[in-house]
Amino acid sequence: MNKKILIIEDEPAIRQILSEPLKFEGYEVACAADGVEGLNAFREQAVDLVILDIMLPKLDGYRVCEMIRRESQVPVILLTALDSEDAQIKGFDKLADDYITKPFSVKLVLKRVEALLRRTSRGDENITLRYKDLSINEAERRVCVAGREVSLTRLEFEILLLLMKNIGRVFSRDDLLNLAWGYDFAGGEKGVNFHIMNLRRKLNVGYIETVRGVGYKIAKD
């Protein structure tokens, strides 16, 4: 069965620019023109991924993402003209999985859709990894610190999982994103630092170390 993608975007031209290539790649596509219509469409049909504009009529994309997250872990890609760091942080705080700014490359959107769907459809082993007060269950997508559950975005989870599976190994910034995410990340060093910063803030423990001039690791005891 083909994967179904919901595009929530108020600009008809952008809906068309996105929907036609996605259909050509074999995806089933549904569209909505405002936040309320989009949320209703999400609730009325089985959707595998959502491409969500932030600046929407009736209900903005942040609010739509927040409401989707209360009901589902379906991957959400935010699509917006807002490219400030604060806007991106707010999007990831709402547990979006990815963030693409306008103007965008259609090829990049397709690659990110493919990567997200590939990661969410794989069969994960039900193994809990532990390091000091930190535990992470791959199958349940669950992270706890000293018994406190921590909500991470999909990318933050994959970065932490990669570090936890390779205690003591140093990952360069490029390798960390490519291995965790599954495609060449266009955000560069600043983008990697941003995700690590969010991870450290949410975990609130000093387990992720910076190796100056190289990258990041979780050190062996």
C-alpha cells in the first residue's frame, strides 16, 4: 500500500509544487488549506506523514503540530518562511521531526520525506540501553532520566540512540547527522550544534561531551 502524505498549506501554488512530485514518486497525497481543515483531515484518514506550514489561517502550524502530537507520533515536517533560530526551536519544542524553510528544493523535501518514512517503518528491537541515570528504549521510542520521561523529536531521539549504541566513540558533526538521519544534512555545523543543544537542555545531564575540533560522544565510565 502506498504511503499517504497530508500537506497543510494555504498557498495553492506551493500545494501543487509539493503534491505533484510526491504523486510522481508513488505517494498518495491529501491537501488542506488551513489549520482547522488540516487537523480535521488528519483525524479523518490514515496518514503516514504530514507536511505542515506554520503561517496558516484559523489555526497556526505550531498549534496544529501540538494537537497532532497529543494523538499520534506520525512524522511532521514543518514548512515555513520563518528561518530564525527561535522559530526553529519553537517548532522542535512542539515535537516536529524536521524543519524546512522557504524557498525550498523539491528534491530536498522528497529526500527528507523518504528518510522519515524509512525510519518510522523499520522494525526496531525491543532493547533498553542504559547509561548511568539515562535509559532509552528503541522500540517504544522512550527516553527516561532518573525515572523522568523526556520527550524528544525524532531526530533528537536518533542522535541520542546512535551515541548510546556507541559509548566512547566520537562522531563528527557531519557523521552524526548523516548516520542518525539517513541523508546529507544541509544545516551544516550550526544545525548539528542546535540539535545537540536541545538534547542537552531536555536531558539536563552532562553525558554528551564535546570533543573540541572533532564532534560529540558519550564517554565510557
